[in-house]
Amino acid sequence: MAEGICMLGTLFLIALQDMKRKDISISMLLVLGIFAVVFHMIYEKRSIYDMLLGAAIGCVLMALSLISGGKIGMGDGVLITMTGLWWGFWDNLMMLFLSTALMGATGIILIIAGKKNKDDEIPYAPYLFFTAVAALFCRRYMDGS
């Protein structure tokens, strides 16, 4: 539970910064990554291979950011790299999918409502934060703890 609170607290700060400035602090992401590595080294919750594969998802997003000319934010790729260290491959992939689906649905609603157009940027970190909160509560509910 402590790792979930630490992760959510850091994600919350990153989400606030992303909403306010549409920018993600690299230093905050480094803190997130360092916490993940130290935590998993001490408590052995994830294997190094799972952590590296989880981080690789973010590396793919960073490559897509370069290829797309920034349509996908580089900071978002770095964020997913760091969350991959926490969540591992499958959980990080699921969180990426769910948060992107949530962001896409919100984007469609905003376009239909006339608040945004298809070229407007939407900060990604808040959607990852809300997805992480939902996942933490669902996991606790499903585990019965």
C-alpha cells in the first residue's frame, strides 16, 4: 500500500504540473524512477526483467514522439517509462491503454461540445493519475483488503 501512495502522490504532482504548464518535470520523473528501483530492490515485488520491459513501453512512446514530430509528448513517453519501472510490463501496458482510452473519450466529448478541436493538445498525466487511482481502489476491492 505504501508504494501505491508514493506512486499516486508523485503522479498527482506530475498531473497538476501537466495540466497547468503542459510540461512534465524531468526531475520529478527521475524521483519516480529512483523510488521504483529502490522499492523493488528492497521488497522484490517485480523482477528486473519485468521492470525493464515495462520501461520499454515508454521508450517506444518516446520513439513515436520523435517520429510523429511531437504529436505524442516526449514527457509522456518518459512518464510511461518511469511507471513501467513501478508497474512492470503488463500492468503498465494496461494502464497506458486505459488512460489513453479515457483521454480519447474525453477528447471526443470536448470536440463534440465545441470546446476543443482535433489539433488541440490534451495533457496526458491527469488521465494516467485517475486511471492509477481507479486501479488501486479496484485492486484493493478485488483483493478484499
